[in-house]
Amino acid sequence: MKYNAITLFIAISAAVILASCNSGPEPLYDLSNNTYQLRNTDSSRVQFPDDFRGEIAVISFIFTHCPDVCPAITANMSNIQRGLKDTTGIQFIEISFDPQRDTPNVLKSYKQQYKLNDQFTFLTGEQATVDSLLKKMEIIAVKTFADSLAQDSSNYNMRHSNTIYLMDENGRIRSEYPASVVPPEYVIEDIQTLRTL
């Protein structure tokens, strides 16, 4: 499959940024001093990113009612996992843009639909908490309504960012990629680089 020049430029730039981490550049986003209380598919509390300290995490944001790009994001996350020869110390995390509809049970069904193993964690939470995380990471997630007079309806879509993030063992975002189209090998190469830092 061919990828356009912009996609390749973004992915290559991300790899260059990550490769230079030894020289001490600032992370793209530093979550190391932030804690967001979320819930997983078993409704258990999860402190993000604290509960993932000591592991490298591949992170994306989705919502289960998404008609187009979110299934591609989840599929690409799965492709990254399958492409790794050694998945030790790697977590795959998907966080919902849409906690109003994406309850733990809904996320559990979504995870089962894609036949993802326990290395994948799906998270949701209170709207204010999710919004705070989205703001910290400069992620766009805006409800859109077909009928502008029915904005209290649960029948809405979302305009949102399309990004995969690579987080180091200390809760710092080291790289980002166009989620639905980045070749898995680009992310895998950066994971291997992080492992050597």
C-alpha cells in the first residue's frame, strides 16, 4: 500500500525526534506529573498514566460509535502488536472520546469484537476527566449533530483527532503518528529505540 508524502513526512519526523531522545529534547507531552482516574472494561479504577509506569505504551483515542476511522485505528494498533517480535513490557491503550456512551461494558464488547488480548486496555471515565486529558494532549474531540436543534440527543457523531502516541516508561509522550495510516513498522522501530534509552 502506498502512503502519501505528508503521512511519510510525519512518520519519519516522529522517528527522528524519538531517535534524538538521548540528547535530551523535551517530550511532546509530559504526563508524568498528571493523574487521570479512569475505568477499564471491568469497571475497575485505573490511574492513568501512573498504573502503566515502567512499561512502554502505545496509545490511541477512539469512540465505539465511530463509522469510519476508529475501526481503522484499532486495526492498526492490533497490527503494531502483531508486528512486534517481543511484546514484553508493552501496553496498548485505547481511551474513549465519548464516555457518555462508551461505558465499560460497551468497551468490553468492542474489545471482544476485535478479538484483542489482555495486552489491550480500554478506558473511559467521567467527562470532565476525559476532557482534561484531551486538553493536556491538545486532542480535538467535538460532538457534531445532524440536526442543530437536537443537541441534547444521544444521536451524534464526533469530529476528532486521528493520532497514535508512544509513551515512555515515565509517562512522557515521545512520538505521535497519523493513527489510521501509519505503517506499523514505523511505530515498532520507535518502540525498539525507546527500549534502548
